[in-house]
Amino acid sequence: MNVFVLYHLLLALTQMFGASFRQASQCRMMHFKCRGGFYPRAENTVARFPVPDEKIHWDIDYPEYKPTNYTAAHIKGQSWADPEISHPSFHPQWNQLDGNVNRKSHVGVYKIENLFPLNPVGRTGVCGRGCLGRWGPNHAADPIVTRWKRTSNNEIELHSTSEKKILQFVAIQRRDTREWAIPGGMVDPGEVVTTTLKREFFEEALDALGRKPEQLNEADAIVAKFFESGETVYKGYVDDPRNTDNAWMETVAVNFHDETGLSVGKLPLSAGDDAVNVRWMDVGKDLELYASHIEFIEAVAEKRNSHW
Ligand code: RP5
């Protein structure tokens, strides 16, 4: 068998058995929301050093590049945050599971330069950790809970132009930036992603933390059951406004779909924890969402063949 035939055989096998979700690879990704302007919600104004599109990637020379060094004062000394990189007690195991802290990236092996992990996409105009707790990847999970939009007669509504079914997803309004977003959150050390997905949805969209234990009811059991089967639609880097050259967000986004609208699709939503608002939002390409959440929603729309 010659090399050409072998290559195409391997390619076909990868397509047949490979991941059916989007997975960001390190090669030539771009980021936009963590570049230009100011670092979000910093104590003082923190301007990002300008990084034009063509200078994002580390392998492109940019001798003038002087990123602003910023680590938020409030993360220092927190139990959920790493110490300074030079702290004598800090011996991070990069690119692997470090105790119960996951320092592996979904996008491949990231580089370490002068002790600091390097953002796998490239320059952001800020070095240090910004307001992220971990050096390197900060892992999150995003539950995308969907149902079909229905008329008052409970019939599935079709879009007037595309004539396709309209998907709705549970969106929260973030307390920090006031942008609408998927109700995701950080994976705690040692926590499995399936637990994070459920926990974050309970906290942000059903206000589980604001309720007394005796208020936990039948609805909670419905949600717990509903979260047993989800489909991963994205795994990788997030273009999050908090990213820096040395600390960045990554996520696993999973779709949980209520086909009949009779399960989670019927429950009353209530904003809690980091959310100031929650609602079912129609899916379409004009949505403006936090970070790169629109990409994950697009992947769900594609999977469900809904209006976009
Ligand atoms: C985004 O930040 C992730 O996609 C996830 O939605 C979120 C996690 O951060 P917090 O909401 O916990 O701040 O990058």
C-alpha cells in the first residue's frame, strides 16, 4: 500500500469514527474578544497592548510587543487560585493532571516560555493572569438546554422565511458584563464535567442556591434525570474577554434537548448566583452573546437542523 492510499484510508477512518463535535485545534485559530480595548472589570484601567490580526500568532515576529502585566488583586491568596509563578511552593505540572487540578488543554500541548504557559491561540495584549484563577487553561462547562418554540396551541412554530423549526435555549444574563450567555461555570478541582453542567444549570437558571433544602422538589428530580443524556457540541478554547497571554478559558459545551417540551421545557426558570436574569431565547445568527458562545449555539442549530 503506498503512502497516498494509506493517508486517505486514515482520513476516511478519522471521519467515520472521529469526534462528532467541534473541537478547536491549536493550528490557526483567532481570538477577538480578548484583544484590543481594556481588560474587563479591572480595579484600574488596564489597556491591552494592541495586537493586529496578523500579529496574533507567537511564531510571527513582533519585537515591539510589550503586553500590559495585570493580575487582579482580588484573586491573590484565594483557595481557588494558583499562587504567583515564582512562589517557592508552586511546582505546576503543565499539560497534565496536576493533583486534582486539570492543567491539560483540549487543544493540544501548550508551550511554556520563561516559566509561563503561553496562550495556545496567541497574543492578547495582557500578560499575567488577569482575573482568572489558574495559570494556563481554566476549565469550564456549558450546558445548552434547548426546546422547540411553540405557538399558544402548543404546535411547533416554523420560521416565516426559512420554514424551519425554531430552537430556544436557556440563556442567562451575566452579573459581571450584563451580556447574555449560556449558564456555564468553572469545573471545580477533581469535579467531573457532567457534575459541573448540572450544578451550574441548577445554580444559575433554577436558583438552587437561593432555595432552602426543603424547597427542592419534584422539578429538581426532572432536571437531574434530564441531564443524564447530553450531546457534546464543542470542546476547546473560548474567546473569553478575560483571557491573557498566560491564562485562558476552555470549555466543554453539551446540548440537552427537550424534544416534547414537557420536561425541563415546562419548568419555571429563576435567575440565581452569577445570573441577574434568565429566559428562553430564540436561536438565530443575529444573537449577541458573551465570549464565543454564539459558536456553540450555532453547532447545536446545525445538529438539530433548526432555523439559523
Ligand atoms: C466562559 O466563561 C465559559 O464558556 C463559561 O460559560 C464561563 C465560565 O466562567 P464563569 O461564568 O464561571 O465566570 O468562558
